[in-house]
Amino acid sequence: MEKTLKELADYVGGEVVGDGNIRVKGVMTIDVATEGYITFVSNEKYIKKLDETKASAVIVSPSIRTKDKNLLITKNPYLAFAKIVDLMMNPETEHPGTCDRLATIAASAEIGSNVTAYPYVFVGENTKIANNVVLHPGVFIGDDCQIGNDTILHPNTVIYNGTQIGERVTIHSNVVIGCSGYGYAPDGDKYYKIPQVGITVIEDDVDVGANTTINRAVLGETRIKRGTKIDSQVIIAHNVEIGEDTLVTSQVGIAGTVKIGNHVILAGGAGVAGHVTVGDNVTVGGWSGVIKDLPPDKTYLGTPAIEIERMRRCYIILQKLPEMKEAIKSLQKKVTQLEKQLEPRRE
Amino acid sequence: MEKTLKELADYVGGEVVGDGNIRVKGVMTIDVATEGYITFVSNEKYIKKLDETKASAVIVSPSIRTKDKNLLITKNPYLAFAKIVDLMMNPETEHPGTCDRLATIAASAEIGSNVTAYPYVFVGENTKIANNVVLHPGVFIGDDCQIGNDTILHPNTVIYNGTQIGERVTIHSNVVIGCSGYGYAPDGDKYYKIPQVGITVIEDDVDVGANTTINRAVLGETRIKRGTKIDSQVIIAHNVEIGEDTLVTSQVGIAGTVKIGNHVILAGGAGVAGHVTVGDNVTVGGWSGVIKDLPPDKTYLGTPAIEIERMRRCYIILQKLPEMKEAIKSLQKKVTQLEKQLEPRRE
Amino acid sequence: MEKTLKELADYVGGEVVGDGNIRVKGVMTIDVATEGYITFVSNEKYIKKLDETKASAVIVSPSIRTKDKNLLITKNPYLAFAKIVDLMMNPETEHPGTCDRLATIAASAEIGSNVTAYPYVFVGENTKIANNVVLHPGVFIGDDCQIGNDTILHPNTVIYNGTQIGERVTIHSNVVIGCSGYGYAPDGDKYYKIPQVGITVIEDDVDVGANTTINRAVLGETRIKRGTKIDSQVIIAHNVEIGEDTLVTSQVGIAGTVKIGNHVILAGGAGVAGHVTVGDNVTVGGWSGVIKDLPPDKTYLGTPAIEIERMRRCYIILQKLPEMKEAIKSLQKKVTQLEKQLEPRRE
């Protein structure tokens, strides 16, 4: 499905500089783009590649101008790129909209219209599946769950009893939601398992990446709010609450009863210790360990995580510790020397 | 199933202060508890909430007294809480106790009494499954395995050939036990795979959290001893031995041939390098990297992990490195000044 | 299948010192080896155990000699060990070479000769499976995939649409390959999902450990080159390229568009930030965070990762920060004292 550059600009609410009539076949990255394709520059690192690319057109922000290139100018080139990829290159996937004879659906489950259950899907008692839901092969959904409209569960995901999942949610493969959290009461030398009788709630428009685990609550709920995007290999423990439109990237670990605000970004490998609160609009840098409440609207880094400007300076000085140690040694010698020089004078 | 406060106190071996005849419907957390419910205070952080809670009764330790509240006093409130949740709120799950027609059980497998194999379960040749075992949908058990009485395998867990699992073990979803460890011998520029021909043994009363991986041994065994509790997203490499009643929390990584003692606690994200021994009763703090043997009975922190008191002081000073650098600069100036002052006198 | 020591030496291209006619039943580790078994010493740590072992023969490097032991001497004892385990102890696994009636194979899929599809395997439309491939129970392969000769997919692995996998590849259980990466364009307060329309390519002789995730590309490819070995619980993000014969050990996280060279070693828990390039023959130490390009042929450590010699010294000094702080305090006192002593003289 080819489009003219003008049609694409109209679609994303941008403007053409150059020839709006050229035909665009698809999107390619700037290094490999060939004639007939559109590419984009969202990262300043790649501006210099603008003159070298063979792409027929480039999506750029208003601050960038270049000769001899057809430009699609927009305030948010990355968003325009995403929308054009979606329009031109995202394959339409069709699903049968029926339950396969090798799927197992409990008699008491309520299944909406146009629901696809592929082979080896298991749906438990009293579970309600809304319309247009796709359950890929090997998906397990326990008893008493709810799955909202247009939600997609990829192969082999496991949803434990009592979990509630909203609309337009995407859960990737091998994700586990609603399993028992890690709670044990010491009983002498042994441990007594604390039954985890709460549930997990995943609100609308949440995405969850492959191999991620989200535990159910001890009592009450673990809740992931609307629009939050969770990456792969993440662990979210019992009774955690994550706000709206928050980004939880891969390998993040969030311990029990943590509260994360709205529009937070937790970068890769960051961890948050139990019972901590992270304020709205906070960003936590990669591989940081958060052990105290973090006030809103700031960026934090390090273990323990502190404000990023200070931590960055600490990291730089950390790498100069050998020189610092030498400086102290040298000072100690000089001071001893000075002390000696002064000593006889006192006599 | 309502109980009187007195009945609950008797059940957990505690004492009532206040009205033992009030009826309790269940357990709720202190913030949300309403009339008719019991709550608990195990963390000092929450003592101040005692006066605000609407709960009809509170489980507390003997050191806590409060007016106008019915108290269940016990030396271990957290354990009492766990037992009461178990008694009152843990749903009894019933399983058919039979093998589904969509399960595949090898002819040579020995299946005990009252074993449930849900659809899509696969059990290999010569595997022995004891009594009352529950194999949830999608569970795979290879050849020559043993599964003890009353053990539960949640959906989509994978148990490789030759694995031995004890009694009353709970394995959560998408766990992989007994897969080949990571062993390669350099062969010029390439790598030659070292066959992993040992096994994995999981003793009685062990729990394993979702998406965790436990490798088989190169030769001999990887062994997790009785009562040890492993959280989600953990990796335990080949030939590791973990003692009894040890807690391995989420995202912990344990490299090959590591030996962990009894009653150890490895906090979230901690890692242990290959061939290291961790003594009994050791606690390792979150996100620590252990690269040397750790003597028993102490708490360690940091990368590389050292005794916690020292590491905590190091962390605090680390954050003051910019000030330390300034202090050294200032000293250098002063000393240079002093040297200059003394220099002419020598002439 | 017993072998004489001489036969084993010939097999691995080594030499016998001692009795080449003794019969060897198998391989055991040095601590537990009994008569009739061969063991090995590849790690200097274990040389002292040579005299204590009850093994009938030991594989050693030419630098090691010992009395009263039959030795198999070879330049690469670890490789010889691996080859002998392979020869003597690696069980031959037989697979039916047919598709089970409880497997679901799309009509348009092309299945080679001697392919085994166990129960609950799902193969999508237009996917091509070459000869001798083994698809264990619960494996999911989407549409338009290619799987090369002699490749083994262990239970419950998930291969998304369009993925290409080479020959002699081993994928362990619950691995996810080709799932959507984590890409979102900010759209006001919300996030717009960037469709991930590229693919993942796994070349020949790659191994992937259990519970690992490898994302597909936004556009173009995520590519793992020939001979690279990936451990468990690893995340490899979109558009990553990993070279040949590289070792990626457990819990490593590699962010988007990272390029890793040939013969690289990433130790356990190491992370690489987005858009970074790691040169050939680089080693990155455990739990390190790489945030800048790393030039080839060196070893790096720490967060941020720098050359290992410097970082090791920094780690040592880091643990002495309390003493360093004391030294500075003491210097400050002395300098103040010196300044006082000199002050009156100026008057």
C-alpha cells in the first residue's frame, strides 16, 4: 500500500518541504533505507546521516532543514514514525474468532463474541472473557478471572485464579500474572507460608513483556494502572501499586507493597526495595537500587539512589579514587614535613 | 466461616485483651480493615495506625498495648496472622484426582493415587509420580523423574529428565528445573558444549517462584535442601547446593558450584560468583555481588560484598565524594601556602 | 561402555603417563570420584586434591605431574573432559521422528524428514521446519518462521512470527524469541506503541538458555551470529546484533540497538545500555553496567564499566573510604594547627 508523502504528512499532522507527490513504499532505518522509502531522525546522533541516506524522504523536527531531501516536518518525529509504521507496515493478523476443539473451556466460563481460543488454551470456572479477545496456544487462565475487550494473551502466558485484566491489554509469552507472592513468617527455624489470598488487577491499555512475573496480593490487590507499559523479565511483587502511563523497563525488580506514581520511568535493571513510595514523574536510572521514598518530579541514580547530578559526580570521582588516595598520601608527607620544620622553632 | 476472637487466640496460642466474644469475619490490612475484621501490626512503622484502624481486633506482640481495641497478643504476630489467614481465607481448591484425556502419560510412568493431570500435561518414560500430586495444564515432566507426595506443579512448568522432587513442594508457573547448565570448553576460537549429565534434586517443603530456572549438574547433583524458599526470576546454576530453610528472593543469581548454607537470606537481586561458599545464617543485602567465601552468622552488603556496617558507611561516604574532593583540593592549597611561607625562612 | 585410558587419550589427542590399559567406566568430579573412574583438574584451585582423589586416572595439563596416578596429559584438559563426558556419559535420546496427533501443524507449513513434533506443539502458516528438528511438548512456532536442520526446541519455548533459526541450534524451555520489543513514542501524557515489524535471526550453532527473551527488531533484524552461547534469564532487546562465538551469561541485559562483537564475554548480571558498541574480544565483568562504547581486546568492570585494573583498585579503595575520610579529617586538623602556628609569626 503506497502513499504519497503529502498523504503521510496529512495523516500525522505534519508539513511537507520538497515534493509531496513522491510515492512512499514503506519505512526503513536511516542506514539501510533505499529509494522509495521514508526514514526518520529523532536522535541528534543521526542528523549527520541525513545527507548520506538514500531514503526518498525523511521525518524530521522543525529545527532540521536540509537541501535536496524531501522532508516531513512535525513536532514529534518519533510519534509520526510510529504512526506511519503502523499505517503502512503493521501486518493485519486474522484470528478465527472461535474456540479450537483442542482448547479446554470450563462450562461455567462466559465467553464473549469473536473470541479466539487456540489449541491448548485452558480457561477455568466462572471466568469471563469479553469480546474480540485472542488467547494464543498454551495460554492458561484460572478460575474467577476477567479479561476485557480486545485483549491479547500471547502463547503460554499464565493467569492465576481471580486476576482481572482490562481492555486492549497485551500480555507477551510466558508472562505469569497473579501467582503467589513470596511471603513467609518465621516459625522457629522454619518458615510458615503466608497464604496470598488477594488478587492482581491489570487496567486498560497496559502492555506486559515476555517472561515477566506479577504477583497477587497477600490481602487486597496488586494493581497496574491504565496505560502503563512493562517490559520483559520484570518482577513485580505482592501488593505493589503502579500508577498510570508509567514505564517499567526490562529486568526491573519491585519488592512488596511498593507504590509507584504516574508517569514514572524505571530504567533497565533498577530495583525498588519493599514498602518504598516513588513519586509522580520520577525517573530512576539504570541498575539503581531505591531504598527510600523518592519525592516526585526528579531523576535519581545509583545504589542507594540519590539525585542524578550528585550521583553522576560521585561516579566520576569514584573512578579517580586511586589519584585521590595518592593526593592524600602526598599531603600526609608534606604535612609531616611541615610539622617537622616547625617543631624545632618552637624549642 | 466466622470465628470468635477467643477461638482465634486459642488457635494460634495467643491471649485476648478485650472482648474475646466478638465475631471475626476475616483478615484485612490495617489501612482498609472494617468492622468485623481482624488486622495485625508486625512492623513498627504501622503502630501509629493502631488508633485509626476500624478493625474490630488487632494481632499484636506483648509489648504493644492500646485502649479501646480488642487485642490478640502473641509473641509472633506475623506467624499468627499467617495462620489465621490460612484458617479463614485460604480457598480450598479441589482437583479431580484423575488424568485428563488431553494429558499424555507415558506407558512406563508410575502414577500414584489421587493424582491430577490436567489437559496438556506431558509425563515421560519411567517417571514416578506419588500420591495427591497436582500437575496443572501444560506441565512437562521428562523421563526418569520422581515427584513426591502432595507436590503441586503450576501451569507450564518444565521438569527435565532425571529430576527428583520431594514432598509438599510447590513449583510456580513457567519454572524450568533440570535444564542444561551453561558449560563450554574453549576449542580454538569456538566453544565445545560440555554435556550436563548430572541431575537436580529438590527436597521436601521447597517452594519455587514463577519464571525461575534451576540447572542440572554437569556431573553429580544440583541440590536444594528441605524447607528452602526460592522466589521468582531466580537463576541457580549447575552443581549449586543450597542448605535448609534458606530464603532466596527474587532476581538472585547463583553461579556454578556455589555452596549456600542453612538459614541464609539472599535479598533481591543479589548475585554469587562461581565456586563461592556462603556460610550458615548469613544474610546478603539487596543487589550485592558476592565474589569471596562469606563466613557464617554475619550480614554482608555491596559489590564486592563485605560486612554490612562497613559497607553502609562506605555508601554514605560515596555520596559525599564531591565534598571529599573539595576538602582535598582545599588542603592542597593550604599546604602549598604553608610550604611557601616556610620556604623563605630556610634561606 | 568402558574404554581403556589409552583409547581415551587417543580420542582426545592426548598422552598417557602411567598405565594406559586400565579400564575407565566414566567421568566423576575429583571429590567424589571412585576407582574405575577418570576425573580432571582444570582449575589450579584443585591441584592439591590430586593426591587425595580415588579416581583411577586424571586428565591434566602438561605442567602437572604426580606420582602414583595414571594421567591423561593434554594441552586443553577442560576440552578433553568435555569430549570424554560426551563419548561415555551423554545419553542418546531417541525421538519418534513424527508429528503427534495432539500437535497442530498448519496446512501450509513445510515439515522436513525425521521431524518430531510432540503433543501440544503448534506450528503456524508458511513455516518451514528442516530435517531432524525436535519440537518438544508445548513448543509454539508462529507463521513464516524457518527452523534449520538438527535444531532442538525444548518444552514450552515460543517463537514468534517471522523468526529465522539456523542449524544445530538448542533453545531451552520457556525461551521467547521474536516477541515485540519495548518501543513507545510519547504522545502527550500517553504512549503510542511503535509496531515492531522487523524479525529475529538466530544463526547456526547458537544455544539459548531457559527463560531468556530475545526481541524482534523495530525494522530490520535482531541477529545472534554463529556459535554464540546465551545463558538463562537473559534479555536481548530489539535491533541488537551479537557477533560470533560470544558468551552471554545469565541475567545479562542488552538494551536496544546495541552491537556486540565476536568472542566477547559478558559475565553474569552485566548490562549494556542502548546504542552502545562493544568491540571484539572484550570481557565485561559480573554486575557491570556498560554505558559507553568499549574498545576491543580489553576487560572492563564496574558501573559505569571502565578498564578492570583501575576498577579493581577503585573497589578496594571504596571499602577503605571510612579510613580515607578519617585521614582527611586528621590532615585538616594538622593543617589548621600549622596555620595557627605560622599566623602569629606574620604579625
